[in-house]
Amino acid sequence: MSDYQYPLSTGRSNILGTEAFRNLLGQSLDKAKEQIIILSAFVKIKGINWLVDKISKEKISCTIISKWDHSDIAQGASDLECYEICKQEGWQFKVLKNLHAKIMLIDKKELFIGSPNLTAKGMSLTPVPNKEMGVKLEANEDDIRIINNLVDE
């Protein structure tokens, strides 16, 4: 048996369903002041436009990391135009080929972890959304370091 202990902050939400996750994430995005990092295997125009609506009022550093594989784009799981929108907003758009994570870090404080991708179905922006779940946590230094390592990868 291992001696490892896994610290878990008690500063977390209950498990959130699709709309509750989107609403709580939206509230945090509305209050963001400095930096947003989003890891989402799939990104679609409606998801990116939702993000633009949430944060375009402030000059916020935004980095989106996606799997963005050519087969995913060909099958419609991600949209090619997302890169152009991010470029127009002055955001970084990075590709990590084996990414499957769905994580959002806001101002190095709030961490959203769940199943929703940055898509209309994932974020419940369509009449028939996916059934998604996630939690909101207080980000700690280790979380931030791990996410920053992925951004730098």
C-alpha cells in the first residue's frame, strides 16, 4: 500500500450538471480579470462565440488548447474557423494532439474540471445538449503548475 496522500481542497462545488456547469463557468468568466486557460479536446464556433461574449469586454489573456485533429475537423467535432476567431481576439490557440481533458482555469484561482468540451452541445448552448458533469474547485499551486506545463508543451 502506498504512503501517498492525495490532498483535496474542500473548496469545491457539488457535481454540476450541464447547465449548472455552464452557468457557474459563465459567472466566473464574467468576473475574470487577467487570464483564462481552456483545455478542450473539441472546439466549435458556438462555443468560441459564447466565450467571446463572456470575456471580450476586458483585455484578458486567453489560451485555448485543443486536440484539433484534422479528422475531428473533417467529421465536424471541431471547427476550422475557431482558430481565426481566436486570432482576431488576440488569443493563443494551441494544439496538443493527444488531449482529451476538459479543464478551464480562470485567473489562477478557479478551476473547472468536467466532461464538457467548448462546443454548443458540451456547454448546453443548443436545444438538445449533451449530458455533461463537472465541478468547480479552488486552484492550488500544483494545479496551476500542471496546467502551465501543458500550455508550454
